[in-house]
Amino acid sequence: MIKMNKGIIDCDVHPMPKSIDEIRSYMQMPWKSRHNGGGRGLFGNPVHGARLDAKPTNGGPEGSDPEFLREQHIKPFNVAHAILLPRAFCNLHPDPDFATAVAAAYNDWQADTWLGKYNPDGVFKGSITIAHQDPIAAAKEIERWAGHPHFVQVMTDSGARAPFGQRQYYPIYEACERHGFPLAIHPGTDGMGINIQPSPGYPTHYIEWHTCLSLAFQAHLVSFITEGVFEKFPGFKVVMVEGGSAWLPTLMWRLDAEYKALRYEVPWVKKRPSEYLRDHVRVTSQPLERPDNDKHLLNTLEAMDAEHIMMFSSDYPHWDFDSPRLAFPKLPETLHNRIFYENARELYKL
């Protein structure tokens, strides 16, 4: 791997509370008594959900000890900034008020800890968790944190009841655009609670569910483009986190072909769908679909314009962690620097 003195930017690091009581301490009744941490409920990893060596030596869940995280991940890989994505799983709840309260508590906790007392050097940059069940409340939550020095994006789960291009979500996108926040979409609650499973019916096994998480990202991206979201909100950007990327070129080839014949149906789409990507879409690298022949991966990276839209991510501390040293084959220097540093620096204005 090419050594970079300026370090790398890791766009998917998951901080965890030391216990659920940490989150409850930021909640008012009756939400405080109702919140039990939850999780997905279905499709748990049958082996282990995190790296076995990521358990802090002083105890607590993986990702809950900032000093252990620094020693195991930040320092060895020269991580200049870690973009934090907490896992609140608030998007599966049928009660939008409860979901909004969970999101707000996670934001308060993150601001006080990982972006506050744990962050004297500013390495950690945060994501504003929202509950998209109530877009107006979500927009207010974005407003609440606008101007904070270490929040750099808004985040939500890919699990949803409707494709994200639809207009009920516009208050979220308007708030993101107004404050210069990209919207990060991360998997986790697809088919859980009130959310629709993106495959035709429910998978039998975790391996099926996890492999097909990319289906939701594909549906959301096509919806963003064909509904004209990027024309209506020209400053709005989307980050697709942990949804894979190898599918992107072929999806755009198909959508471009469909557009040639069907653009009369969507007159608000002013150019070929693939032409919206560089200005409005970023994908993170993990889980990197690496074939046996590295030439095939390099060709795929070129086809998706990875030099301008891909950002490195590790998914620390989860089981499918991608090491900055091992995930990629040797890359051309310009491509490496763009993926591991420059694309994220530009997007997040670091």
C-alpha cells in the first residue's frame, strides 16, 4: 500500500455506548422507560457480529472504548479522521415520536462523548441520526445540530417503507442542502419493524439477507434520480455506506438505456442518470467485492468512476472489517489517494 503522510479518512466507524443506560440518560419519560436498546430483532449474525479482537481490554462492547479504538485502529492505520455512524436502529419503530426520541438521544450522547470529551484532537467526526418516519421532526433534528464543529453528515438506515426519492422525504433533503450536510444511508433495518424487505419476501438465512442488502441501495438510488431529487435540490449529496459498489456500473448502464426510451415519463430528469453520480453520489468501499482476478476489480473501479465517487471505509469493529492495508490490490497512486483521502476530505470539507 502507498504510504500517505497525511493519513487516511475512514468513512464508516461504529461507536457504541458502554451500556444502554448511557443512551437512556439523555431521554425523557416515557421514552426512557421504553428504550431497551432493541437492535434488529431478526437476521442476527449466527457466528459473531464484531471482530473477536475488538473487545476492549477493560470490558464493554466492541467500539465503546475510545482509547482502545485509537490504539487498535486510528494509530496503526494512520487514520486522520474517522467518520462515526452510531447504530440506533430507530428507523424500524412504528411510533415516530419514540423513534425521534431515540435518534435525539444518540445525537446528544455522541456530541458529549465521541465528539466532545473523547475528541480533543478532532479525529472523530459524527453523523446526525434521524428517524425518517417523521421527516419534519428529522429536519428539526438536523437544524438542532447545524453548526456543530464535528457533525459532518446526516445518517439514516436503508430500511424504509418507500423509496427515498419520494416527496414525503423532501424536508430532510431541504435541511441537508441548506446546511451542507450529505445524507449517509447505512443498512441495518431492511425488512425490520415497519420497513419493507427489499427482496421478494423474507430470506431464510442471514447470509441471504446480508448479501442482498445492496438491493435497497439500488432501489433508493434509482428513485433519487428518476424522481428528480438532484434537480430539485442541486446541492444535495448522498453517501451510500456499506451497500457494496460492484453493482453500480451495470445499474447505471441499464438506467441510462431505459432513459433513452422513457425520458418522456420523467421530464424533470435533465441528463443521463449516470451523469448525476459525480456531483451527487458517493459510495464507501466496504464491503469491497474483490474477485479472484484483481484486474476485474480495477476495471470495475474505472467503470464506476471510483476516482471521484468512492471513499474508503473499514466498518470497524464489525466482523466484515476491511483493512486499509489488505482490502485493495495495489492501486495507481492518484486513484489510491482519491479513495483513501481526497474524496472524503472534499465531501466533508475537512
